Amino acid sequence: MIINEFRTGASFWLFSPHVGVLALLHLSVGDPMAAMTAGGFRYSNGKSFGGFVGCALACSAVTVIFCYLTARYEFLDEFAVDGIEGMKVVVYSIVGGIITAGVEIGFLEMLGWPLGKVDDNFTIPVIGGFALSKLGESLVLSSQ
């Protein structure tokens, strides 16, 4: 498969294929959407609540679309999110979007974690991917 030959980034080394793709999709869609919707109330680090909402909505939407496409088309089976169906896709998408948006606005920095000072282009795929991975495992385990 052509897609396999172009895997790059830490998210593909750390996580399963579907989480790696979703983590990079969250970065490539959520970060620009946060920049486009930034405005209004600003946190101490200069990030805005509008950016948080824009990023969360964009990441949630891209996760729903990704889950739908991988379930629909056979050539994307390697990237399918196994065991997560129906309303669990919605929960997976919303919670994953909120976590990614929190990482994007620097929530970890606000909590005083040293990793919060790292560029969000690194933390979104790594921390967001970890959250998606653990969230997916808990949703699959809850259905057994």
C-alpha cells in the first residue's frame, strides 16, 4: 500500500496506524482552525477560548469522518478503528477533540507541567495520540 511508504513522525512510531493518522490529522486540521477562530477571551499564554472551540470542533469532525471512511472502504482497513462503533465513535471524537484542543491552547503549561512549554506541533500528535490510544482502548474494553 502506498500510504505505508510515507509514514513519518513520532506518532507513527509510538501508536497504531489509526491513532498515528488521527494524531497527524488533528495537528493538520485543528491547529490551523484554532488560529483562524482565535479571538475573544485570551488565556495568560496568549491562546484564546475561540481557538480552543474551533480546534475541538475541527478535530471532532475529522475523527468522525475518518472513522466513517475507514469503516466504509476496504482499502483503508489497516487504519480502521476496531471495536468502536455507533455512539462510541461520537464519544471518541468529542473527547479526543477536547483533549487535542486542550493541548493546543497550552493547558499543560497552565497546570505547570514542563512539557507544556514544548511547541504544540510536537505535543498535539504525541499527547493527543496517547489520549486517543488510551480512550480507544477503554471504549473497546467497555463493550466486552
